Amino acid sequence: MGGFLSWWDGVELWLSGLGFVVQTAIVMPVVLVLAYGIAVLLDGALGNGIRLLRRALHRDQEPS
């Protein structure tokens, strides 16, 4: 873990030394890819959750 934190500190120092436009050009693609990945995961999880809830509600409404 210490190695990763040391690497991250180096990246952070390197990035903070760059100009704003260059920082933005480097950071935005990374942030957009992460946001897209999180959105896809949440969409799948929520879609499956809604499907399970509908199945459970439909099961409760069937006449026995």
C-alpha cells in the first residue's frame, strides 16, 4: 500500500505542476471513463433490482 501511495503522490505532484488546460485534458477522459463505468454498473444493478421487485409484486398479486 505504501508503494501505491508513494506513486499516487508523485502523480499528484506532477499533475499539479501542469497548466490548467493540460490538467483538464488529462483528467477529463479519466473522469469520464470512470463515470461511465459507474453508471453502467448502477444501471445494471438497479435494473436487476427493479426486475426482482416486479417479480415479487407480481407473485403476491396472483390468485392462489
